[in-house]
Amino acid sequence: MTTSLPRQTLGALALPMLLASLGASIANVGLPAMAQAFGAAFQQLQWIVLAYLLAMTGASVGAGRLGDLIGRRRLLAAGVALFTLASLLCALAPGLPWLVAARVLQGLGAAVMTSLALAMAGGLAPQGRIGSVMGLLGTMSAVGTSLGPVLGGLLLGAGGWPLLFLAGVPPGALALLLVLRGLPGDAVTPRDGRPTFDAAGMLVLVLALVACALALTLGRGRFGFINLALLAAALLGGWLFVALQKGAVSPLVPLPMLRDPVLGAGLAANLLVATVMATTMVVGPFYLSLALGLGAAHVGLAMACGPLTAALGGVPAGRLADRFGTARMGIVGLAVLTGGCALLALTPVRFGAAGYVMPLAVVTLGYALFQAANNSAVMAGAGAQRGVVSGMLGLARNLGFITGAAAMGALFAWGAGTSDLAHARPLAVAAGMRASFAVAVLLGGIGLALVRRGAVLGACRATAPGALS
């Protein structure tokens, strides 16, 4: 792949992306072993996964904004160091509370790595090559997601659950070395003229996001009083955050930038697409095992086809975005993704595993193309706000995954006609799958309409001064 960037620079941007996604996916396979080691119930073990995701989601915008203020390479190096140290602490954790606390630190490091790697890629990529670089980063993220279960299974059999986290230490040290040697230094900003960090806004945003995530994930599919109270707290926190941003001297998120049509459409579509992709991760295992009767090994192989397809398609998707334009390829990617969801909603059970895997490959190819084009379009116009814009992209993506895992999982159970999916009839599970992907088609169509509208409005404002700078 031709990106016109030195290999050391590409490695310094790509390896943190891989580690962040690997940190999210590798822990899941070790949950049963950790249950035995700590004598903990499933509800408690969920926090090993949830702590990482919440920290990564809540800190993404703040990490991007802080990178804009104090220097992106400096903060990226600190994030890699924090992730590496937290990985070691996870492996040495004497109990579940210590492990959850270390996972929070690991998630904070991952938020910095993803936000700042994306931001620096947007600034370092030459004109006409940003799509290729974004495609590479998307590929590395997909590789980390698909590698996690496979590598985790091997490490678990070789030395137990601590190896799942210890495995992140050597590549973390390598990533830190690459960042320090392969990325350009930060420009020195006079201290008197440097904007301040909006700590109050950051705190309110994190609390609102945590409340929202908990409202969508607690209760195991049942939405009760606690969920309703948390959702109300999240809405109140969102309102308070907007009020604080309007009055802040140096806001965490400059609200006028959200009126940019390309950015607004890109963020909204990113959230919707992540919700659709969460559907494949939540619904797929149940459909493959309960409706098609596949064993655990075959389910894992079938599910790995999605991330593998995204990994193989990321680089070509970036090249297509560079060659044919980000707006056009973003629309094509969403159309392909929506078409794949329609195939999943219509495919009969008698088509077997191939009837799921082949449409899943179509969905993930569309996802890879959309991600490369959308990230390129949004970051190309970010200007000096690249850090906060990349953080907002990460925030939208993570919220989409959380929302999709909760809402689409509940929709799947509703479509199957039972909350006891383990004992549901195969035809009922298939009905739940079709209902879930029918809604995914609707979400993809909304995202497609938003991106088309943003592309049209963005073209009309092409001669206006940079709205995001």
C-alpha cells in the first residue's frame, strides 16, 4: 500500500489501534476462567469488559481535546505507557476489584491511543492519501478484534488468564518506542496563549456517558426503575454539558462545529453503523448455535469471518476513497452494508451457515468502506481541532456499540418471543434474527440518507472558510 508515510510512522499509528481493539476483545474468552479464579458471579464478571468499554467511551473526547492543547505525540506516548502499565497491573491483580480498576486504566489508555492515532493520521497523511492511511488504521482495528479470541484461547491454555493481559506488555513497549521515534514532535505553544482544559465539562460528560451506558446494559435485558433513573440522569447530564459548553471560554466540544454538514452527518452515521455492527456480534452467536445447531468451534469460525473480511477490505477501501472521493465511497459503503443486512433479514434457515456468513461478509465489506471514507472526510476538514473530532468519532462509535448490544439484543429476544433464549425453538431464534436485521436495514437507510444530505450540503459550502478550524 502506498501512503507516502515512512514505515516507522505507520507503525507508530497502527500498533496503538491494534492494541486498543485487542484489549477489548481478548478478555472475553477468559471470563469463565476468571469466574473460577475469583469465585465471582457472571454479573460481577461483566465489569471486566464493561469497565474497559466505559473508560474508553467516556474519555475519548477529552483525550482528543487534551491532545490538541498539550501536544498529540506527547499525549499519545503517555496513553501507550498507561495502557502498557495497566496491562501489567491486570495480569498481577490479586482480586476482581483490582482487576476492574486496572481495566479502567487500560481503557483510559486505549481512549488516548485511538483518538490521538486517528488525529495524527489526519494531520500527517499527504493530500490524496488520507483514505489509504485511514484504511490501514481500520484494518489494524479489525485485526485486533478478530485476533483477540484466537490469541486469547491459545494463551489461556498455555498459562491461564493473566497471560491474556500480560501479552499486551511487549507490544505496548514497542508501540511506545515507535511513537517516540517515528512521529514528529509537538509544536511548542506559548503558555500564556494556550487555552485551558474544560475539566468541569469533561466530568459532566463522563458521568452522563457512564449513566447512559449503565442504563442500557444493566438488568440483563429488563428495563426497570434503576435503568429509567440512570437514563434520566444521563439526559440531565447531557443537557448540563451543552449548557456548560455554551458558556465555557475554552469548551471541550465547540458546539458551532457540529453545524458543519459533513461532521454532523459523519458522527450520526458512525453511531448508526456501529449499532448495526453490534447486531452482528450479539445476534450472530445465538442464531448460529441455536437456530443452525453449530458447535462452539464452528460458531467461532463463522463469527471470525466478519472481522477478517473487514481486515482484508480496509486497505482497498482506503484506496477507493482516495481515488473516487470520500463522499461517493461513503454512500456506496452504506448502501453495501444496508444490502447485506437485508440479505440477513431475508435468508431462509435452510441456507445454513453459508446463508449467514456470506451476507455477513457483505455487511463488513460495506462497513470497511464506510469507515475509511467517513473517517477521511471528517478528519480532512478538522483543521486544528483534529484531536477533538477524532475523539467524537470514537465516542459515536462506542455509544453505537453499547446501544446496539443492549437495544438490538432486546429486540432479538422480542422477535424470538422469549427472554430465555437458551431454550428457544430454532424457528423462534430465526424470527428474532430476521426482526433484528430488518431494523438494521432501517438504521442503515437512515445513515445513508444522512451521509447523502451531508455530502450535498458540504459541496454547497465548499467555498466557505474552514468551519472546523
